[in-house]
Amino acid sequence: MTTSDEDLLQSALAAQQRSTANADPDYPLVHLTAPVGRLNDPNGLLVDEDTYHAFFQYTPEHPRRLVYWGHATSNDLLHWTHHAPAIVPDSPYDRNGAYSGGAIILDADELSWVDPAVAHTYVLHYTGNLKDAVTGERDATQNAVVSDDLINFTKLADNPVVRRQPEGYTAHWRDPQVWRDAEGYRMLLGTQRKNETGAALLYRSEDLRHWQLEGELEIPGFSDTIATGYMWECPNLMRLRDEVDGQYYDVLIICPQGMKPGMEGFENVFPCIYLVGHLRGTRLEDTGGRFAEVDRGFEFYAPQVFAHRREQTPDGKALLMAWAGNAGEDEQPSIHSGNWVHTMSMVRELSLRGGKLIQRPLPVLEDVPNQRSTQAESAAWEESATTYDSALEGEAADQALASALNLDQTCAALANSRSWRLRATVNLSQEVLIRIGDENSHVDIILGRNYLEVDRSTSAYPHGGRRRISLSEQVKRSIELIHDRSITELFVDEGELAFTLRSFLPATACGFSVFVKETDAFGNTVLTDVSNQGENAVISSITYMKND
């Protein structure tokens, strides 16, 4: 490594040391966020014993477009510790950025028969990005980094492990995911064909070092009737068990850039979808061509599942984290107020229910010692609900909703909080409005019997305003709402729908207000407060409940 190469690491560390990002009132308390600069795709996610490791696309000197792999760890998925970047773009094959990839944890027996170059406990695979300084032409390579302690990271001396894309594909091929099966190891890559359509490629290796192309991933029926985009990014494959029939299925998540299926949704810069079937050879069969968006919110992209040690892999479930952001949407208030931009979703547990992907936030915000739930304190909840005249319609009803807002009636449990969790059963004989923020700047979440509407048009977030989603007709729904300063995650019907969004609201706008036409709209309600002490998030020991 040359002196100039070493300066890349030192400049990143210096930027982290100078940073005051976590003093910004919009900096999330319990979501993984860059210590400085720009964060995007999660990379190399893994769980080792009781420690979660999250690597991520990291540009510490944003807007300088030099991408590292950042590295953070957590024991509880609430408090994250940042470390030195794990991968620095200091090699000829990645000098324009260390792009996305994944991780695999090797068992002791595997270390004896994989190639000696990769005989280490942890192996990270990533895409090296190259651009010709004169022509601007792009090149990409697939590379490996090894570690035995997740503190020291070493690039393979003979990187790249896969040097060039196959014939018939452009240099847009990236984001390797590697896993083991009965025959050895497989690698899944997103790519673009030369006719500028998206695809995924499968490679195979017996020793985790030498890779052979198996072929393109075929999905019968998927691209027969719709345009599936010009580039597939961030492919992730997992095996989940369906809660209904008890069977195991292979679930593929991809981000097909440019996909326009002509159906409700698909309103973000780039979509993120999943398909459910069975992987046989290089074919994902039995999908019926059916697909759906993973998350219906404004900001959700490049999700990745966590790798585990083989004996610790959860049976039929998976853990997932995603980037709560979109490409090209970096000009946000936090860049100017704290020199940081973007954050991650909280970690979600994935399962299947009747062929539908179910996402539930891990219960880390409720697994807190000394919580107190009391019926007597339900009065605080009752006082937070504001009713309006059910006879009003149209504009008059909207005006009544607006005039009804009274911050003095914000739920007493959260009167000083900008980070909190609400879990409730909602009775929908009439629509219910939950407002986060104040009268002038807020996020409105409106639930009806057959729809969800989210409106952040009055917030300081510069991208996107209102979105309406059709739901199956129901008179009662479960919701879980996690709001953490400038990120909100909503889960409806026990995780059947997830909606992630960013917003920038006044620092004085705490808690939330509820507007209902009937006072019994909420039941089985649990509130949890997150406060800030110094640089640490502290989960309040007080939880308010209202029983049906």
C-alpha cells in the first residue's frame, strides 16, 4: 500500500473524528446512520454470536464520489458503534469505489478444504468500480476480502476473483451475494444485457476462489408481459417457510431499475420487488410470474439479508436491513445542518404468509427491562385523541381536521419525544388520522377500511409528497409505527404491508396527535419512548397501555 493509498483511510478517519452529525436534532437515535457524509446500500450484513455487523456504502467526504465500505456493530440493534472503514478503494481494481456485496461465515471444517487464499472465518465479496479518466467508460470486477476477527481486513492478493462480465452483458454487473449449498458455493450477481435489459447471473465454485459461470437466472413467466427494467441491482436470495402451508420457498429480492409494470405502486426512483418460487438449477420456478414491492414507502432500496454461521441460521426466517433512501436524492436538510445524509431501516424479520412476504420489526424496543404497563395511565391516551364532526365532508372536513389540532393534547407519554414507537389495534368504522409534527409541518398517516394514505407534503423533505395505497377491506387493523426523528417505519396487519419514509420536521414537534370520529378507535395500545442522553439512545422504562 502506498502513502497516497494510506491517506484514503486517514482522510476518512479524520472526517469521522471531526463530525458533529450526531448532535443534529434530525440524526436518528436507533437507526444506523453514517457518522459523517453519505450512506447508502447495506453490505456484508452478518450475525456472529451475539453481535450484528453492518457494512455499508459510505462516502465520508461527500460530495466527493469515493465509496468505501463503512462498518458498524451492535449487540441490541438499537445502539450502533462505528469502526474504521473495512474496505478502502485503494487498489487498481476498485480505485473508483468499493461497491456493494455480501458476506459469508465459514465453519471450521470448511477452512480445511476451501482455497488457502480464502481460508479465513469471514469472507466479504464486493464489486470494484473503475472508470476511464479520459473516455469515462466503466469497468467492474468482483473481489474478495478476508478476516479472522472482523477488525483487520485483507484483500486477496490475486483479486479480482471474477475479472470480466460474460459475453452479451455490459460492464453493469455488480452486488455479489455468495452462499453455500450441497455442491459448494454459488454467487448471484445483478447485471445488464447488451440490449439494455436487466438480468441476474449465477456462478458456482467448489473452493470459494475459482468461479465458473452457470448461466443467467431464468424466471419463467416474469418478463413475458411486462418490461422488467434495464438493470437489476442488489439481488438477494433466501429460503423462507410459509406460515400457512408450512412449506419452504426460495424468495428472490431484486431492484429492477426502469421497471414499469403498469400497476399501483412503483412510484419511487427505482423499485424493489420480490418473487416467491423454487430455485432449481438456474431457474426460479413456480412463481407464476407474480411479484410485489417489498416496501410501499417513499424511501426503501437495496435491502439485504443477514448471513449467519451455519448452525445459527434461523429456520425458515431471515433478517433484513435496507437503505432508507433513493438514488439522486442527496440534497436534504441534514447535509447543511449536520453534514450527513440517509439512514438505514431497522432490522426486520422476514417470513411468508400465504405466499406474501411478511415483515416485522424485531421487538428490540419492547424487550427492555423494568417496563411498566398500567391501566390507570390510559387516561393520558384518552386525552390525546381529538374528535371532529362526522357530518362534515370534503373541504369542510379537512378544515375541521386542521383546526382540531391542539399540541397541548398530544399524547402525554410522548410530549417531549421525537423518537418513539406506537403499537395498536385500530377500529376503522371511520377513518383515523395520525399526525406526526405540528400544524404547519407534519406527516399525516390516514387509515381507512380499504386504504392507507401518507402525506408529508408539508415537511421539509424535498422529494415526494403524498401516496395512497389500496388495502383489503377490513374494519380492524393492527399497526406498528416507529418514528425516529427523521425516519418513520409503518407496519400494517401484522407485517403484511411495510411503508418507510423520511421527513424533516421542526425540532419542537414532539410526539403525535390522533384525529378520530369515534373515541373507541384505538385499543390494545402500547407506546414506547426513546430519549437521548449524551450520545446514547435510552429506551424509557414507561410504556402506556390502553386495553379494549
